[in-house]
Amino acid sequence: MSIRNYIIIALIVGIIAQIPQLQPVLVWDRQAILNGEVWRILTGNITHTNWIHLSMNAGAFIIISFIFRAHFNATRYSLLIITISLIIGLGLFATHIGWYAGFSGVLHGLFGWGAIRDIQTKTKGGWLLLLGLIAKISWEQCFGGSVSSAELIGVQVATQAHLIGAVSGVIIALSITPKKINAL
């Protein structure tokens, strides 16, 4: 499957998750998960607070997917996205967050994974991308998320999800060498 087709399918999934009857049963909700609605651990990452939020994450997903397209195929990319989503969904239990919707944590994970892949394959700019990600995550952990983004999406930016995503993406990239990936 081409990267273009993959992105189109992923965007359709994101749009479907915004259907008013579906979105409330897909968001990451701590109490609902503890009450047995475990699918929310994964699906909270494909829902968004509003259409602006979805549009922002969709745009970033398109850009990140094209930047790092040389490092994956559709199957591997799907597995990476699902793995990062599960790690974030579980990792949020270590935070004070009670409710979460958005793909930005996964985006940070994909970016971290891609930056490490660039470094491993000696692609120009990999170290710069990784340092930029570290700087952004560090800033958010010290000073919080962007106020303008929070106003657009209607909730506080979940910087904890960004951190969990970025760290998980980097760890996944470091633990599975490019040679092992090609063997899959």
C-alpha cells in the first residue's frame, strides 16, 4: 500500500471516530476503563476534542509520515502506531489525567522513532530532529503546553502523553534495529 493510501485510510478512521455517537465511547476515560471499557486504552488516541484538534493532528501525521516514509511499510507503521497507542493508553494511568483524546502523543512517538531511524541510517538531520524533540518535550515538562493550542482544542494540552509517546518511540527504535525490522 502506498503512503498516500495509508494516510487517507488513517484520516478516514480519525473522521469516523469524531462521529458524535462514537466519540464519547472511544475517548480515554480513566473511570470507564477501570469499569471494564478497556478498548479506550487504544481508541483514546484516535479521538479528538473537536474538528480543529483533528485537523491539527492530521496535518502533523501527514508531515511526519512523509518525512520518515523511507523507514516503514504500511504493516510496520500500523504495528508501531498501535504499540505506541497502547503504551500511551496504559502510561496515562501513571498521571493525574482522567480524560484524554488526541493523537499528539502518538505523533511524538512516531517523530522520536523516525529521528532515531534517521540517526541509525545516517540520514542527514536525524540528530537535529532528535534534539528538537528533546527540547520541545523538556519545555513542555517545565512550562506546560501551548496556551494557543489549548484554546483551539478546548482542553489543556496533554504534555504527559507527548512525553510518554516520545520516550516510547525512541525506546522502540533503539530496541528493534533496522536489520531486525527488515527480517519481519
